[in-house]
Amino acid sequence: MADRLTSEQIERYSRQIMVPDLGGKAQMRLCQSRVLVIGAGGLGSPAALYLAAAGIGTLGIVDADKVELSNLQRQILHATADIGRPKVESAKISLTALNPDVDVIIHPVRFDESNAEQIAKGFDFIVDGSDNFDTKFLVNDLAVKWGIAFSHAGIVRLQGQVMTVVPGKSACYRCLFKAPPPPEEILNCQASGILGAVAGTIGTIQATEAVKYLAGFEDGLLTDRLLVYDAKNMRFREVEVRRDPQCAACGNGTGTTATTQL
Ligand code: ZN
């Protein structure tokens, strides 16, 4: 790994290097960082594009699906000509075209307990762009166990929510939601719909948090609070999240456990 930026990198990243809170040192850190994006869909698309544009050294992309026509309204990594192609392949083409410096590692599988450790090993940050509660709880529990910071997010209709978890320092997703909701209460994109730009806003916040964390921001991360976005009324509000000492993931484990067992 080079220990200084090339003149091409300095030009490519000049507008963020100029930002006083970032600078060349932070850019070097970004170029040496590894981010795993789970899901190349509505959240993962904007997140991965901004992370690639920002010069994250290695991007891992996990998704088992193929591109469908109904994805294109929000999953901006993919184009019409990609229909039928595995999403991870389409993602790699888009991200490499945007920034050939980024090493894109793809996994055309569903992220689950059987492959999680092998996929996530060595990553510095995880963007959870998954669309189901089983994966969200799995990502939380494993990231907490392994000490990998991550961004949780969820979107439905005209609403979104997002929170950053820094294991050992902040509340985790399971401190807030003890277990997945019963199936009859679950709203998802497929059944309920989603405005593409809402996914874009939330996925972009996830990328912003990843960059801040990796650049070494000590304060100001979206930790211990869930940011809730109501696009219909164009309002953001925050829900304070406290670390639960009995949390089954980050506490002493005496709290309620869910179906996801480690
Ligand atoms: Zn917790």
C-alpha cells in the first residue's frame, strides 16, 4: 500500500481534501479503508456509489439477487441493460467505471450465519443495506461481537431510519429493538413500496457516516440516536437510544433474545 497520494488521486479527491475536517491525511485513511456493503439495492446503491467516489480502498458487495426491471426506480447502481445480471456484477461494473482505484470484491450470495464471518473478516465498517429483519439483527449481533462499526438503516414508503453503531461505545440495534417484529407487522419494499429518492437520502447518510468514521471523526457520529426521516412532511427527528445493560448482543445477555442466535 502506497503511503502517499498520487497526483491523480490528489486531483480526483481535491474537493474533499479541501474540507478542513478531512484533508490529505483523512483521504489516505479512506484510500486504505475497507467497507462491506450488504445489499446492492435501494440503500446499498447510493452508499456504494458515494463510497467509491470518495476513494474507499476496498468495497465488498454482498447480494444474491439479479437485477429486475422493478429495481431500477431506486437501485441506481444498475441500468436497464443490466436486467437479468447478478446485482453484484452490475455493481462492480458501475463502481469500477466511477473509480477504477477501488478494489471491488463481490459475493453473489445472501449474507447469513454460514458465510458471514468469511465475508466480513477484515472490513473496517459495514453498511447494512439489507431489506429484512433477520439480516439486520444478524449484522448487528456479529458486528458487535467482532467490534466492527456499522450503519443500520431501514426504509419503507416515504419513511426512513438510520443509526450508527460503534461496538463497545454506543448502543446497538438490539438495545433499541429487542427482536424482529412478528411477520404480520413487517412492512417491506416489495409489499409496501418505497420512493426511490427516500432510499437515496438514507443510503447517502450511511455513506456519510462511514466516511466520517473511517476519517477518524471522534464526535458527531449518528450514535445513541436513531434518525427518523418523514419525507411526506419533510421532517427529520431523533429518537434517543440508550445502551441496554441487559442487551442480548452488547450487554450481559440476560435480555430478550430473538430468533438470531450466535
Ligand atoms: Zn445492544
